Amino acid sequence: MYAIEVEKLRKEFKSYSSRSGLAGAFRDLFTRNYKIIRAVDDISFTVKQGEMVGYIGENGAGKSTTIKMLTGILTPTSGRVVVNGMNPHKERERFVQTIGVVFGQRSQLWWDIAVQESFRLLKKVYRVSDQDYNEHMDHVIETLDIGPLLDKPVRKLSLGQRMRCELAAALIHNPPLLFLDEPTIGLDVLVKLKIRQFLKEINEKYNTTILLTTHDMTDIEALCERVIMLDEGKIIYDGSLQHLKQNWGEGRQIHFQFRDMVSKEELTSLVHVTWEQGEDRYNWIAHVRTNDMAHVIGQVVSSYELKDIHIREVSTEEIIRNIYEEGIHHG
Amino acid sequence: MFYMSIFLQYMSQYIKTKLQYRADLFVEFLSDLMFQGVNLIFILVVFGHTQFLNGWTRDEIIFIYGFFLVPFALFASFFNIWDFNERYIVRGEMDRVLTRPVHSLFQIVLERMELESLLGGITGLIIMGYAASRLHLTFHWYDVILFVLFVLGGTFVYAGIFISLASISFWSDARSSIMPMMYNIGNYGRYPVDIYNRVIRYILTWVLPFAFVGVYPAAYFLRKTEWYTYSFLTPVMGVVCFTLSLLLWNAGVKRYRGAGN
């Protein structure tokens, strides 16, 4: 049983480009240059119940558009979407009862009223019984540590406090599927950690499926075993984070600090790997495969006098950046 | 039933919020009252010069005005969604609305309600009472039922027109300045339509049926038998207008493109 099934999903937007100048504006009045923009381009994937999936991509890659189709906000141009066994847009009102949504840049709560009043309204809207509410929300409120915030109006909360309340609000009806669109945007490290820990907990406790978009790779590393990577509306990678790291992030960067100046030619003739200059000609960085590490260090140490060496793993962030810059190719 | 309990929940929340800002509430109430005062003075000034307007007496026109205020107050309290495009489409609030298990229009009505506008309805009743006593009108017991029906009909005519206008936002990104114009046209419904040119009368009856908010239903209570057909059409027009606007709205929601973020 899949929580999300997506097949050849496509969303096109019609947009018109305006001509420049006043004369152009007049021409636009009569004929417009329409352009079809394919925000999501025939993507297919499935997500199993209980999985935590990171949905990543640059701005404008089509992440939000996909999420909006999965949550029933937008109608797909073509393709098939089945989420929790339903068609999100067709059966919207019944469907949204089974999902929770957090948009990091938009508030779900009422601005003027106290947090607990917002919760009470949502409890009514989602038809949650008092018993279920108390049982479930007491735990959520405690874990997210928002008890002291409940009687304050939302407009008086800090971003971190608000975000924790938003998360709690999305969970009032204890949905089996949770969509989080940049939930940690603009938050400090402590709040981020708290939110991650909380998400892990509900995933374990209720087997909640979580689909997460974020620009913060540490979120993905902390939470998701699987990532789906999107570029210009197409899926360019779908698999485990581990696999991604092994394929594109294999190898280490060794940073050498030499006592004397050296040139790139000297170093390349000594060991044939990629050398990159650091701040000056005393500092050089070698990009090597993990297996060759000992050999490279041995060679360098025996030929030159060194002040310092350190070895660094390639971060996920760099891997992702490399993939976007160079395109996907199996290295 | 579920919708009723949600409605009550929102309403109690609304009242709680409003009571927090007492000064604000007071000012709003006062400006509302002044607005209606100005309208009434306008009618009195017009009749300072003539006693009859195409066969209608001053008191009859005041009665129509009073009647008009009641459905208008109901409309203004619940369906006043003139800023829908700005607030929900441009700012993307519609996204949030669409992720909740209640009909989208109903949610927006609840979020935008302004119960203090109901006071206008009370002013309306007082004006009607004043005019009725000067006209020596008599009422039957079933007139109360008809009054309620006609008021609801008028409210739904008004609501239907404004919901349809709001639905246009789903198709066009442009901010429209139609809304203020509509409020002006809406005011024409307060005067006897036979004082207007035929085309305008036709428009106010069948295209933008604002006449069903004021003159037509009020004519029944003024015992203008020649208008009775129109009077009794009021609830029908209300249902038709509102249904059409709902269909338009639902079609619009399917077209909703969302705001980029």
C-alpha cells in the first residue's frame, strides 16, 4: 500500500511575456505572446507508508508545484495522482482530512487570536473528538514545548515559536501523511534540532509518512533515507541518500599546507590527482579517492616539508551543488 | 449540521476578538450610522423639492430604503468579499483554505464576516417602522414569513453577484476595479425602478438583479399590486443567483493557479 502514487504527472502554466515600452504595452492589449511553461514535467514516483522522503531542487525546479498537486490545491494538467488512496483534487474535502500541511512561508494559524483558540477552531474543522485531541495533543504540545505559548496571539510569537505551533496545528487530526514545505526556513539551530527530533518521533510512533522540501541539506541528512531530486520539472535522482553520497561524494579532500612554495606542475608530476590551489601557493587541496588517500599522503610527505594536513569529507551540500552544476553522470 | 457548528465556533471567536478592541468597535459603529444618516438625508433633500417621484411618495421611498438596508446588512456581514483577489489570490491565502476539509467559499465567508454590519439592519427596521406608521400600512401574520423570505432572497441576490465577481479572480490575475462600481450600481436598487430608463430597468431586473434587493420585495409591503409578480420572484432570483455563483466559484477553484513562493 503506497501513501503516494504519482504517474506521469505534469503541470503547465500559461504565462504571457510582456513587450517592452509603451508601444509594446499597447500591442499586448491586442495580441499577447503566450508561453507554456512546464513546471512539472511527467514525473513518476511512489512513496510507501511510513517513509520520510526529502524532495529537493533549486528554486523554481517544481517542488512547490508538485506539493500543491499532491495536496489538492492545484489541478494537474495531466497524469495520475493517488494520495492515501484518493484523488486529491476530486475528493478535496474528504482527502485533506487525511493529510497535514505546513508551508514554512505562510501561516496556518489565525493572526489575531491566541494559539489555543486557533487549535480549537481547527479541532472543530477537522472534527476531532475531545478524547482524541487530549490524548494526542498533550503529547505534541509537550514535545514541541509550546505549552507556555498557547495563550498568546500568533502575531506576538517569534518565528521559531510560531513554526512549532504551526507544526502542532498541522497534526491536530493526527494525519497519516505530512507535507512540509520548507519547515525550517529562517530558524535557528536549536529550533531546527527540536523540530527534527519531533518529526522523527511522530514517524516512529504513528508510522507517519513525511514528504519534506527544504534547502537545508542538514535537514535531509538528519531525517530522510530517501531523496527525490528535481531539476527543471524532471526527476534527476530518486534513491537513498547513502547511494547518492557514495556515487558522487566518494573521495576526500586533503588540504596540505607546505613550508615552501610549490607549483601545480610539481605536484601533478609527483602524484597524478586533481590539485586545487588554496589561499596561496603554500596551500594546496588534493581531490582523491578514498582508496588512494594513503598513497597520496605518503608521496607528499616524503617529498616536501609540511606544516599541516587535514582531510575532509565532501558535504551533501557540495554533492548537490556539483550535480546541479555539472548534471547527473555516474562517476 | 457540521457547517452550523463550525459557523457558531467562528462566530464566538469573532466576537471574542472584536471585544478586545473596544474603541475600534465603537468607531466602526459610529461611521456606519453616519453613512446611513447621509443616505437618508439625501432622500429627504430630494423630496424637499417634490412630493412625488413618478407616482411614489416620499414615505414609500423611505420605506424601500429601510427595507433595502436589511438584506444589505446581511450581505455586508457575511459576503463582503470585495478584497478576495488581493487577499486570497495574490497573497496566496487560498492555498491554506484549500487544505482544510470545509468548502472553500464557506471558509472565506467565515473568515471575512463582519457582524457589526448587522446593526445596519436594525437601522433599516426602524426606518421601515417610521415610514410604515406614516403610510398607515397594515400587516398580516404571514407577512413576517414573507419578509424573512424576501430579505433572504435579496441577500442571496447580492451575495451571488459579488461571489461571481470574486470568482473572476481565478481566471484573471489583474486586480479589478469593478467592485466599487458594483457598490454604486447596487444602490440603484433602492429606488423605484420605473423612474429609470427601460434599458437600466431591464439590467437591474435580469442582468444585475439589484432591484430584487430593494424595490421589488418592498413593493409587496407597500401593496403595489402591479409589482407583485416581481416581489414573489425575489426568493427565486436569490436561489438562482446564488446557485450560479457557486457553480462559477467551483469551476474557478479548479482553475486556481496558486501564488508562487
